[in-house]
Amino acid sequence: MDKIVSLCKRRGFIFQSSAIYGGLSSVWDYGPLGVELKRNIKNLWWKNLVHQREDVEGLDAAILMNPNVWEASGHTKNFADELVDCKKCKKRFRYDEITSQQSTVNSQQSIENREQRTEKTEHREPSAENRAPKCPECGGELTSVKAFDLMFKTSIGAVEGEREIFLRPETAQGIFVNFVNVCQTLHKKLPFGIAQMGKAFRNEITTGNFTFRSREFEQMELEYFVKPQEAEKWYKYWVHERFDWYINLGIKKENLRLQSHSQEQLAHYAKACTDIEYKFPFGWKELEGIANRQDFDLKQHQKCSGEDLSCKGVIPYVIEPSGGVDRALLAFLVDAYHEEDVKGRKRVVLRLAQNLAPIKVAILPLLRNRPEIVKMATKIRETLSPHFVAKYDDTASIGKLYRRQDEIGTPYCITVDVDSLEDKKVTVRKRDTMQQERIAVGKLKEYLGEKLEESPK
């Protein structure tokens, strides 16, 4: 994992937030390459779930919502982490994680399992049932289980503290409170879905593993509304549909698995839930969860708001595929990272799917001290940039430039050399094979278009 963290900082994927002031724990900034990769992930998710389907519409709900939303959903009462401290080494752990680790090595409850509690635990003494017998790090004695609120609070109004509101801990509730708006304005019939991407905030106490668990993160959520009798069919459909999405974008199948929740692990609103887990360097962890939320959310909001939230007389069940942009990005980076020996030297290459790659093509002059070569290379970049993310670089020797582009996942490098001035051809180098091919400058757009089009959508 250290190699991934180093690569991200060194090459401009991810930086520690506010680093010049010592940083802020578990808050991250995405650099020039990271923001491009993140945007590509979001665009491909949106294209797959919204633009290529007739039964899904998009939404962008506000981060700030009436606090009654969180009362109705149960977040203000139930959304807390149960934590324990080690009296010996002073480390803090999530109670559900350490009990899970000590009962079965590969079992871990999903994030949503925190919403399972029916009331917050203010302070309770540990017992054989509610506390792991020892610290997983040093074997020391653990403290009593305590609850920590996961929602960030702020205030709204002219006077400080006039009205307390929250930064949303999930995007789903914005979809539920807009269900009737979408249903009526677009005359939708069941089944149909509402998709949303956006920031969410959780006051995570036990953070770590780089960007895997952050306090500010971005979600990709779909709420798919179905007739109750068809819920099981659509639940199975979305489990396999979402699993295949990661495979189609280059994740190795052996690094993914499906984990169904037991009845004890299910959130209080869920009838069933399956996690798509990825084999990170720190173990198998949840990448995305697909839940059958039944009709819990719409019924709760209908009850608390007094508004009719039915669709043609039916309150539908909800199938929810919920993933994180940040976790997906981390998984794609880990899975694509590759080291190999080339003529006695280590070559690091990021084998990202071409449509995920932050930069599609790099234009490199062989001799930066030859103005005519530089001029030709910059002209090629100007010609290609309206169609592809193309970057010009002349800050090192050609060998170092190739290695730099390999390390950030650029699929193609174009080298302009002395011969290019005469024959109007350039050398196109492929990232994965390092094979080179001479292509006429006038045919570059067509050539790259065909090659890049080969990536799965």
C-alpha cells in the first residue's frame, strides 16, 4: 500500500488536505491526475446507469436539508459508531470490526450496518456479548463501549446557532424526498430508478488505510423503485449488474467477491444486502453495497411529512446499489499497479483501462532544443486536444518521459523526431506492450479514436 500512497503524492493523484498546516486527518485533496481519474469514473458510472438506460433519471439534491429529513430517516437517533479504547496501547477501535475480526477472519460488517442500532449507546459496561475479550493489537483490556455521533453539525440563520442542521451523511435521502417530484414531472412508471452522485460527510472516529475511510467522500447511489412482488428479481439483477461494471473497467475478477449479509448483519431497514468486496492490500473490504431497502424510507417520509409518496397507489420497494467514488478510485489504482523488469531496470506501469486513464495521449519531442521539432509537437497537441486529453511534455529525456507516462497510466505516447520533419510521421508507443508504430500525422486522430474506442464503456 505504501507504493500506491507514494505514487499518488509523487505523480499528482492525491494529496493530504491542508498539508502546509500539518494536514487534516482523513481528508484528502485530488491533484491534477486524480481529479481526471475521478471524473472519468463518475462519467462512466453516469453513462452506464443513466444515459444508456431508459428507466433511470438523474438528480442533484442539496447537501443541506431540512433536519426533519434526518429525524424521519432515523439518522439523528441511530447514526452512531460504537467504539472501544485499549487501556494499554491507547488505540481506538470500532466495536463491530474487532468482534467480527475475532469471530471470523474474513467477515466484516458493511458501513450501513452502523445504522442497524435502534438507540444510541451512551455508556455500557462490556460483557461477553458486547465486547471483544482483548485488544486486537496488543492483547490489552478494552474499555466500555461508547457511542460517537457520525453526523457533522452546523447552523443556519443570521444568528449563530439559530437553527441546527447537518451535513448529509449519505445522498440517498435526497432521492427519497424527491421521489414524487421525479415520478410526477416525468410521468414515470414502475420500475424506474433515480441516480445521484455527490459529497457526503461522516465524523469517522476510526479512519485509515489512505482514502478508504474518509470524513469527506463522494457517493454514487442509485435508488431503483420496484413493485414489492418484483423486488427479489431486481435485487439479484443489480447485484450482478454492478459486479460486472467493475470487471468491464479492468478490475481482475479474482480480486472481487460477493458477500451476502446474514440476518444479524442486516440494517434495520433491509431485507437483504450483498457487498461487492475488493481485495485491497489491507484485506477484503466493501467496495459497493446492494441492498433491498423494502419500503422503509418512503413510508417513513410519508408518515413524518404527511405527504403521499406512492406511485399510482403503490409505495414501491427500493433496490439500492451504493458505491463510493473514492473507494472505486483506490481499487482501480491498486488493481492497475504493476511492476516488471525491463533490461535490468524496474518499470512501473499503471495498467488502467484506457477510458479511465487521466491522460489519453502524451506528445513528446525527441529533441527539445530543436525549435522546429517542438513546434511540430505542440501543433499536434493542439490538433488532438479537442478530441482527447492530450499533454505535451519536454522536461526530461525521452526514456524518462516514457517511464513517467507509464507510471500515470497514459495509454499512448507520440514522439516527434528529426525524421518527422521530413516524412510527416511520428512514433506512437503503446503503454502495455511498449511496441512502437510509425503513423502519419494526418491520420493520428483517426488512429487514436479507433484504439481508444476499444475500451469498454
